[in-house]
Amino acid sequence: SQQGEEDPQALSIQEGENATMNCSYKTSINNLQWYRQNSGRGLVHLILIRSNEREKHSGRLRVTLDTSKKSSSLLITASRAADTASYFCAFRPYSGAGSYQLTFGKGTKLSVIP
Amino acid sequence: EAQVTQNPRYLITVTGKKLTVTCSQNMNHEYMSWYRQDPGLGLRQIYYSMNVEVTDKGDVPEGYKVSRKEKRNFPLILESPSPNQTSLYFCASSPRTSGGYNYEQYFGPGTRLTVT
């Protein structure tokens, strides 16, 4: 399977702390995306980083991408209780022209304790 | 309001009884996709469509069918559902892809299917 792997599977922190979660993948990619899912609901897109970018910011989110290590990390700074959710990375495994299959990781479940 | 809608939201059915889950988007997106989500397995792509009459398999297409006759609709068909298809299903859409890039996906609210 070319499914991504998130690490850790679960993370519990206090409000105000930073949360870091990682995603590893096995193939070449064109871009990598991060999504958030509140319990049982649809996923919401957070940020997209292209393969030629190393770092990207959006508000309290910081994403890095290391294509040589085939890994990405999502940092949420100054976390809030409302950040409690599952976070998924998603990418298109490179399998030649014409394939636009999108693969998701298994997710990191973040709990932010007030 | 820009959105992806799915119907029904909840469905309990019996083995072998054909069912269709509808998906519709009002954003004129070209790319649409179906995923299933199971505990410990994350999201897995079932089928996707690049445009009208263009569909392709994802990771787990067995037991499912799709069609894309109109740009806005992308129904998921289970011709003979089995208990291992009990899952949470999501439809998603995305703007035009080009140059090999997959753009951000807009997700529907999900359909929880139970097959007994």
C-alpha cells in the first residue's frame, strides 16, 4: 500500500502548547496537503505545499516538506481547545501520467485540554 | 453557498440489496471522488472522476460502481452490498487539475452506511 503514515497516532496537549504531527510517504509526490476532521464530519482543507517548497505558513499553522526524507510535518502553535480534531496528510503518489488518485494517511488524533 | 451534498446521511440496509448514494456539488468542479473511512485505516479512495464520462479506480474499487453523466453529480452504487462495506463514506470535489497537481478537496458531510 502507498498509504501515508502519520505519527503520532494520538497526541494530547495542554491549551497554549504547540502540537507537531508528522507524515511519511513512500513515493515521489507533486504536492502534499493537510486536512482536519472534527469527529465524524467531513474533512476540511488546511494547507497545500508543493514539492518545490520547503515550508509554508497559514495563521498558526506551519507545514514543512522534506522530499529527500519523504516526510512532512504540521505544526500548530499556541493550540486551542477548538483545534481538537484528527489531522490527515494527503498526496498524489506519482504513478505516471493520467493518474490522479489521491492517498490519505491514517491520521493523528489531537486532543487539546483546556 | 458552495457545498458538496450527499444523500442519504444515514442508511441501514441488508446484504444484497442494491443502493445508491448520491453526491452533488455546486462549484463547477471537474474532479470528484469517493472515499471510505474505517477505524484504524484512515480514508481510502474508492473511485474518482476527472470530468464527465471520465472515471478511474482508486485504492479500493471492488464492490462499487460510479458514473459521471453530469458535471455536478457523482453517484456511488453498491450493486450487492456486503457487511464489509459498512463504513463512513465521503464524497469530495476539487477544481480542475493540471500539470499533475491535485488541488484542495471539498468534502461532503458523509454517509454512514450499515450493511447487515
